[in-house]
Amino acid sequence: MGEDKKLFNITKEKQKLRPLYWLISTCVLILIISGCSLYNEAIFDVTPTPKGNENYPESTEVRPGEEAPGLQVYNSSEQAEPFHIGILQFTEHKALDAVHSGILDALEKGGLKQGLNIKIDYHNSQGDRDRCRLTMEKFVEERVDLIVAIATPSAQAAVEQEDIPVLFAAVTEPQKAGLVESWEEPNTNATGVSDLNPVEALLDMTMEVVPDAENIGVIYNDTEVNSVVQVELSRQIADELGVNIVEARAQNPEDVGAVAEKLVNKADVIWVPTDNTVLSAFDQLIEIMERHKIPVVGASTEFAMQGAMYATGYDYYILGLQAGDMALELIGGADPAVMPVQMSTEIHIAINMHSAEKIGYSIPFEVLVITDQIFFE
């Protein structure tokens, strides 16, 4: 009975202290919530630093796909506004689309997000040079902080103005295109990544895959500097290989089908340079050549994905990552005039087994074992 009375007294004392327990618990909970709020504010305070700050960071070289440590964003306004990037892609095809995707991914990995600390305006001129110029006029009027130009015609339109930095990508020969004074030291408001593809490697491998070929046909637009450079290289290499280059020109995508039909009785194989006009009608070209059992080889692995039997060249998504890393440097305050033009260093080989089967070709084993990508449809 004494024990029961003692227990009753203890319980009675606890009941008296219960309001105090509630008060202490409530205070602790408030402190925890306040601490979490302060922590979140500290993490997500990513407001870009306005221009005018004299402590510009040194340019940071970032490998494709890596994050840029401690990136600071400077923009042209004294207020803390998002850094404004204008992107112009010349036309729509898988290679240039891959470049665009790579650039965006590199920017995001570098800590930049659309609507948060950057504003990106994307335009596609659909192969129209006049639309390129109009878009550039819009970018100048809006005073964007950086212009990203994908493909040679876009870049040529971009450098008509000299006040806004220009980053180009998928430009074959920037010096001949008038974008830079030299690859090593641009000395203009532009720099970027070239896709000057390994024409020699492509034609060498073409002779491995189609050893009986004597005439190699090429369709291109001779108003595209990038294509003219590649065709000139192919002529020199063809002389060394003892084969002929049969040229055919298409001024717009609508011409490609008719031009291709004229080549079927003149060429044993068709090779496609990184020509934006031809690539805009690439599916039609593939359909015609498959019907006539003529293999198509291309200057980018994306071409094999689209139906070319064989391709040697660059992965354009990786090229886009590389260009995106250069964009991070420019955003960080680097001067394009002293940034050397870069090139992709990785050459890839791709085979489309389905395309080879449709035209009755067998890919040699020695080519298959060194192939990076094999497509079966």
C-alpha cells in the first residue's frame, strides 16, 4: 500500500510538470525549423554577381562533362539579373541537335540553370540565312551577354556585330569562314570548337568497306565554306588512293533528291560531308541510294544512326559538351580574342548493319573489331 501511495505521488508530480514539458518541446521545435530555413537560404542563394566587380576569376579549363568549380556569372546590368545567352542553330538535323544538347548539359553541370541564373533564348533559322541575320539583330537589340552560334552560317551572321562575345560550334574552318584571324589567337570577338572532320580517315576506311569503288560521289552546297573545305581535301586524298571524286551540287534541301538521282549511274559509293543543306534532306538521300543499292558513308557517327552504312568522325554531343565548357569560361570573364579554337580529339567509327544488309554489303571483320558503335536498325 505504501508503494502504491509513493507511485501515486510521483505520477501526480509529473502531471504538474507536463505544461513545462510542452513549453520546452515547442521552443526546441521552433529552433529546429528556423535553423533549417536558414540552411536552405544559404544553399540556394545563387544570385549572379553583376558586372562591375573588379575581382574577375581566372579562366578555368574544364574537361567535357565536368563541373566548373566556383563559377561566377557576370552580366551587363548593374542589377543582379540572369546572364542572357542567345543560341542560334542554323538548321535542324541530328548532328546539330546533338551539339545543342551537349552545350545545355555542360552549362547545367557548370551550375547554370535556365530561369535561375541564366536566361537562354534559342532560335533555329531552318537553313535560312536571312533569318540568321534577323535573329542576330534581335540578340543585339536585346543586348544578350553571349551569342552561341551552331554551324558556320550562324557564326558568320553572329560576327557581323563586334560588341557581344560569340562562341561557335560545329564550324569546320573558322579562319576561312572569316570568324577568326587564326586558330591559335582569334583576335576577334569569337572563338569555339571546330568539327573539321578526318576526311583522310573516312576515305581510307571507305576503301576498306567498299574495296572495288572507283568513283566516290559527293553532294554538297558550294555556298557553305565548311563543305567546300572538305571537298577540296577529298580531291587531294582521292588522288593518292587512285579513285575519282564525282561532285554534285545542291543549293537547298529541295534539290538533294534530284541531284542524288543523277549520281546513281556515276558513283559506286556516296560520301556525305558535314553539309547542312544535304543533312536537312538526309532521309531522302538514304532512301534513293538504298533503292539503287549504293552505300552511303558519312562524316559523323550520327549519320550512321540515320541510315548511312558507315561513318567516321566526331560524336557531336561530345563536341557540344566541349563547346559548353568554353562557354563557361566566357561567362566567367575570359576574352574570346585570346582563346584558341579547339578541335575534338576523339575520332569514332560507326556501322549500320541494317543498312548494309538492305543493300547487300558485308562489313569486313577487321572493320567491325575497331568499330565504336554498331546500329542494327
